[in-house]
Amino acid sequence: MNKDLTDLYQHKAEETSKTLVSLRNRSRVFILTEIGSFLVAIGFVVLYTLLDNAAWTLFCALAALLFYLYIRRRDVLNDREINKGEALLLVYQNEIAYQKGDYSGFEAGGQYVSPQHPYTFDMDVFGTGSLFQRMNRTISTGGSDQLAACLSTEWGHRTILVRIQIFRCKGTNQYGRSAESIDGCSLPELSKVFS
């Protein structure tokens, strides 16, 4: 367990919780202000019907209605901030739990288990407490699919080293053309591994 990382997540979670309390209080004020300004607008319209020469009340009703719309817009933006804060707090809480050995906040990847595959069914690659669950920080299905594909293919140590070697060896010569051999690395020989 990484103590510094856990402390950082706890600190950020506390800050986010305080921010959420403030935003929720502000939301209550916005709602009360919306109700009040709407009632004032209706009151001015009623007053217009009761008084003679009371065109000014319609302007006041319009002003109250515009104020209502302004407050409503601020309330919507505040609700978005609350949703963002709640999502961020959940991330912090999941990461704190992860540091303590609880991986339940992350998708286990059980849908990627295949009995026909040589090792995804037998080993702890997918499922509760699996490698997938410990690595998964994806927010989209495509990202989860890509991670599952990487864990399901044979990514042995040798293959990774060969890919690193190819990456290091690829380059261009002084004329901007791809080099056939760089620092003793023969690209055609290394690329045979992937054919």
C-alpha cells in the first residue's frame, strides 16, 4: 500500500466532499430563489389585472421572470458541478479502497472470460479480484474491450522485448528514408516475429 498516494486521495476526497456540501447548499438557495421570483412574477401579473393604469407591473413581472431564468441557469450549472464532484469523489473513494485491497469499485471483466481460451478461464485474468479488475480504469466499453484484448493475447516477455527493440531500431537516415539496419539491428529479422 502506498501511504503517500492514499493520503493524497484522502485529502482530495475531503476537499471534494467540502465542495459538494457548499454546492448543495447553494442549490437549495437557488431553488428557493427560483420559487420566490416566479411567485413575484405571478403576483405582478395579478396586480396588473386589479389596478388601473398599471402597465409598470408588467415590466416588473418581466423583470422577475428574467431574474427567474437567470437563477434557473445558474442552478443548472451548479447541478452539473455537483454531478462532476460526485463522480470525482467516487473515483477518489474507489482508489482509496483499491489501496486497501478492495477492488470491488472497478469492473471485474467477467464478460471477457472464454472457456476456449488457453488461460483467461483458468487463471485470474478476468473476474473478481483479477488482473483486469486491478488494472481497469477505463470509462468506456471500447477502452475495456481494448484492455481485455491486450490481456487475452499472448504478450509474453519475449514479444514485449522484441517490440521495444523494433521501436528503438526504427529510424530514418540522413535523407529521411527508413533505414534497413540501425546500430546492428536488422529490421527484417525482427519483423519476422510478428508474421
